[in-house]
Amino acid sequence: MVNKLEVAWTLATVALITGVAVYSTILVYHLDALPASPDEYVDVYGHQWYWEFCYPSNDTCYNSTFDPTTNSVSGGALWARPGTVVQINVTGTDVIHSFNIPQLGVRIDAIPGRMNYYAFAVPSVAAGTEYLIQCTEFCGTFHGTMRSFLVIT
């Protein structure tokens, strides 16, 4: 004998779970979508133990070397204008790294032989503001010094 209340509750549960699954799939698709035309493209290469930033728009590359004694970077940084959208194309050249800007919620893996893409909005803040970039995947002896800065220009 079938209890009508049990059937109703079962169907309601199935409908609820199906609705959540469809909504989540659509949401994840839109979260991972890249913008049609970002303001800047930057190729980011993770090396042991520094970041390299290449700007295809003017065909230049900068190696960013961190000095822990002065908490400063020499050789270059990731530069962006305030209020813009930047697409970073990230890969590793030797081992797996993880490109992370904690204050902006940016984190993407740099895997050798694979290019990963991520776009983020640069906050509208004063020029000269810096955001820490760090590797969050243990990549060897000098992993702790694999840092750089996003500098707002």
C-alpha cells in the first residue's frame, strides 16, 4: 500500500535537489566565465623561485625577485590601473606553483605544460597601493621568498 504523504514528500525532496543542482551548475558556469574583452592581459610564469610577468600588449617581460630583508621586490611587479579588469594567463615552468593575491581573493594554480586563465577586477584605489602576491603551493627550498606585488598605477 502506497502512502500518498510519503510520495509527496519524496517528490518534493527530489524537486528541491534538482532545482539546487540546476541553479548551482548555472552559477558555477557564470563564475568561471572569462570576460569578453578584459582591459589588460598578463602572462604569468612561475619559476623556482620567482614570478615572471609578461605584457603581450607591449611585448615586455619582468622577473620579480623578492628580498625578505627589506620586504621589497626588484626587477618588476604585476602592474594594473585602478578599476580595470585584468586577465592573467598562468603557467609554471618547472614545478607546480599557486598564484595567490589573498586580499583580492585571487588564487590559481601554475602547472607546467598547462595554461590556466583567470580574470579579476582591480579595485578603484589610489595609485601606489600594493597587494601581496605569493605562492601558496610548496615549490621547494626558497618557496617562502616567492612573493611579489600587484601595484596599482
